[in-house]
Amino acid sequence: MTQPPQPPTPPNQPPAGGFGAPQTPGTPPNPQAPPQNPLYGYPQSAPGYGHPGGQPQAYGPPAGYGYPAPAGTYQQPQQPPAGGGGTGGGRGLTRTELRMIVAATVAVVLILAAGVWFSRSGGGSDDRGAGHPAKSPAGGSAHAAGGSAAAKEKAPADVHAKVAFKVAMPKATDLHSVYGSWLTDKVYAKSGLAGIVGYDPDSGTQQWSVPLPGDVCAASPHVSDDGKAAVVFDGAKRTKNSAPEACTRVGVVDLSAGRLLWSKTVKVPGGDTNIRFDGVTQTGNTVAAAGTSGGAGFDLATGEVRWKPKASTTDCHDAGYAGGALLVASRQCGFGDDAQITVENINPKTGATLSSYKMPPGVQDVHAVSTDPLVVAADVGDTGSGGISDFFSLDARTGKLKAKISASGDTYAARCEEAMENCTNVLAGNGKLYLPTAEHDAGDGKAMDRTNEIVSFDLATGKSTAQRADAGNGWTARLLRMDGPNLIAYKTGPYDKGGRIVSVDGSSFKQTTLLRNPSDRATIEDENSFASNGTEVRYADGRLFLSAVFVDKPLDAQDSGRPLVMAFSTR
């Protein structure tokens, strides 16, 4: 396969506050694990910002892969959602990022220890039930890949935005996950401490509140066409030294009515403890959640279990799922360096395999960029950074490899972390893979000016194209989602400029500004308080929402004033 030429290599030093900031820990192994740290099971990184996929209509956590919603709602793809949200080039680490460094350092040791023990215990084996292949995903509208529908986002007469509202940061004495946010035409919903709150997207007035027994650990990047979104949450509140029910409950929230429709737990195969889930997604009328002990499928409306892990001697289990147009599984057999990962297109009603592609040796995790087109990312042989060394363009029908694109995190700004459906700052559509380059010196002689570019690769051949969109000196572009054939990006700039939302034409790569944030000092400070790797970004129809994914005890007086949510609007 052809390896595309690489763009200019950025300087050796990483950009300040760039995409390489340390991440928080992900969910460790489930069963019979040793005593856990209170951080156990929290998402590793911010949800993506908008994933490829198609013409979005409703926005959810890591950026979805384009699951169409009914007219009048907006859909997102990828996460924080997503790589990037937050600050302008040249800044230092935010308090949130410093907090993440500490949390990650503590948890990595625990996860490694628990992981070794778990692999020796032989737990986690399962086998999905057999079933007949489905011709298409059940329920819901068909997913439209980028380029198959007209763009919806248009520049308003006046692109200058105002601060629409802010939501205060909840008071906390230790670290909590508040992962998950969704945007429709009627509501902006955001996870808080042990619950989810729906706000009027224009005024910020609270419309409803859904209490939960514990924090939200993971959230689906998709919203069904009738306004339902899946989440994973703690079955009980965590204490300082114990989290026995961390990330064990899967549930569905009705964003229109503001209520929890159902919640379920699934037992570890052959055991009496509940599976801890790393991620959750949905396709049509199916919700799928997976963790180190395997995965399960549920009916979106009722919570009826469609499949669950079974005890077996094969040491194989579903390690993750990605949804949207198709339901794709990461199937793992074995553990550690000997693990074999297979990407499977599965029947969302039964979990039966429709097609599969065996990943190269040395791949221990695989992440989905998109399910339509089917593109996955992996760090082959631990040779990349940011969780990526290569992207694989696959034929979902046959399971055959179409092209492999080498694109290490050292050179490009895409990031993939923990859960399968948690790739950010990368899009797929129009038969292409879109990537921003890593930040680098702008070359204008100003030491503080850094910039990057958006480039593309052909998904059929793996070759780079001539397309290139420059962020501009002092500006950095981060990809959010596809809008029909166009790309939506969030640009952060110099210390004295607010962020911007731009639409990049999929053919000409011409940029059109859709929104400009205020440039007064107080607003910029609030906007920059959202860590680049710890922020969910949602944009639709002249409204931009930034939100944190972690809540902790403030470090100082300045830190205590930062918001949980900040909304901007041109309306």
C-alpha cells in the first residue's frame, strides 16, 4: 500500500497546551480486580469533537459518526467531544490539564497492575451469540456519509457572537467525571455531578434534570431520531477509597422528555460482579457497551438485552463498539503483546459478525474514526504517538483493506484514547481522510506564532491529496465534524483573540467564518480555561458550546471561577 508523503515536520518541542497533553485514566479491568482508586473507570480523555459520518443532525459526545436525526435536530459525531477545544496557540497548561497529569500518573500504575493480574486470571472470555446477518442496521434513518447531502451550516449576516450563557462549575471536593453533552434544536444537555441537566440552548434556563446514582463515565456520541442517547454511569456514589459500582450501569436518556428510560447491569461471565464499561454507542434501535470483560447489546427503547458475554475457552471478547450508520466491534483474543484484534461489522440485532478484518500483529487497541466510511486507527507495534501510527480504510461489506495511511501523532494532531469510539480531531467523508497537522512555527519570525494546516488523504489509495487549508499565523485549527461535504473546524488563536468556527469547503478547501467569539479579556480567559484535551465542543446553527469533562476541587480563587459550560451565539 502506498504511504503518503508527510507534511513538514514540526519543531521538536510540543506546542504549548497542544494536543499531546496527558490524558486522564480510562476504565481498568472489570472482574475480581484489586482495590480501586476513586478515579477508576473515568474516561481517559475528552470526547471527540465531531466525527465523520455524514450529514449530522444532533450532537452528542465524542463526536458521532453521523447518525441522522429527525428534521429540526442537530446531530454530531466527535468528543470531546474531541481533540481540541480550548485554548489559543502559545499558552501554557491549564489547571485542568495539570490536574489530568496528576490523575493520569496515579491511575496508570493502578491500571497496569490490575491489567497484569486480570490477564493472568483468565477472565474476560466470552462469545457473542449466533444470528443471521442483517441487510442493514435495524431502525433509524440510514447514515449519510460526508458529501452525500448538502451542507446545512451557513454564515449569518453578522458572525460576531455574544456570550449566550454560562453554567457554574459544581462544587466538588475531589475529581468527578462529567462526560457527555448533546445538542438538539430544543435542548442542550450536559452531564453534571450524579446527573444530567437539560438547558434551553438560547437562554441557558434549566428545562429538566435527570438524577443518577453516580457520575457519568461514558456517553454515546449519537442521538436517535427520536431524541434518545445512551450513557454509562456509576451504580453508586464513590467514596474516597472505594468505587465498587464504577461504570457498571448502562442506560438511555430521553433528551426530549428529560427522563431516564431504563438502566441495566451485566454480570462478568462466570462471576457475580458487574462488568465495568469503557464506552457506549448506538446504531438504529440498538445500544452497545463494552469493557475489558466483554460487551453487550440492548434494545434502545426497552433495555432488553440482545446479547451479552458468555463464558468460553477462547479468551475472546468484544473490547469496544462504534456506532452510527453501522455497528462495528473490536474483537480481542488473548491479552498483552499476544493479543489479536479483529475489526468486525456486526448485526446490531444479534451481534453476529457480517464481515471482519484482522489487524496486524502488535496492535493492542483499535479505534474507530468512522463507520461509514469504515475507517479505524491503531498504533501498530507501539510505533506512533497519540494512540495512532496508521489509519486503515476498510470495506465494511467484505472486510477487505482498501488502504493504509501512515499518520503518526508526532506529525498530525489527531488523537485516539481508551474507548473504541474516542478519536478526535480527525474526519472521514467525501472518500477522504481529513487530518490537521501538529502545531509548528508559523515561520513569520515571531517566536510566539504557531499554526497548523488541514490536509487530506484518499481513502481508496492512501495517497495524500493537494488539498490544504492553512489555519493562519497564530491560529490552530481543530476538526469538529462533517457538514454534508464540508468540514466544520474550531480555530483558536493569539492571546488577544477569541476562538472561531469555520466551514471548510470539501472541494475547494475555501474557509468561511461562521462564528467569531468576543475578544475582551474576561471572555478570552473563560474560553481558554477549557483545556484543549479536556473539553467537549458542540456547534450548530450559530451556537457554540464548550464544556468541561471533569470537575474537581478548585486549586485557587481563579480556578474556582471557571465555568462548567460556556455558550456563544450569533442568533
